[in-house]
Amino acid sequence: MAQSMNNSVDLSIKATSFQGIGTYGDVLVGNKAFEFYNERNPEDYIQIPWEEIDYISAEVIGKKITRFAIFIKQGGHFSFSTRDNKKTLRAVREYVPEDRLL
């Protein structure tokens, strides 16, 4: 079973990860990391510590945020969409400086 990096969770929300084929699961925004856990396979997860995030880019159509991508310092990125992307990015803003949210 996967072990969470977070001691406390600020937000838990249903989400889709766009790594290859879309995967459904839950996003956890906590005090130490951004985490995604697959709902069908708990061993399929993504954990991104806050200090590894370079910047976050959001895709906006009209006034709606359709999805966002987290770019890490090693050069890769992870794309996600949650049930409420605006609420998710507000929770992330507590740990990622606003000048790194695009």
C-alpha cells in the first residue's frame, strides 16, 4: 500500500490524471506534497513534494479552468483535472508562490 507523504491534508478531491490514458482517482493537497492516487489501483500513484515543483500552468477557456499542469525541476510535467480546479489551485497556492502559478 502506498504511504502518503503528508501529515495533514488540506484538500481531497476527485480528479483525472492525463499521463497517457486518463486515470481516475483522488488528488490530495497536503502540508508536504501534491499527491494523486488511482482509485482502482492504490499502487499507481504520483507524489510531488512542494520543493520539487518548478511552476504550475493552468489551461483557461473563457472563465473556466479546464486542466492544469505541474512542471517539476527535473524537466517533466504532470497534467490533472479535478472536479473543482479553481478550488484545487487555491489550496496549492498556500505552498507554491503566486509568481510560479501561470
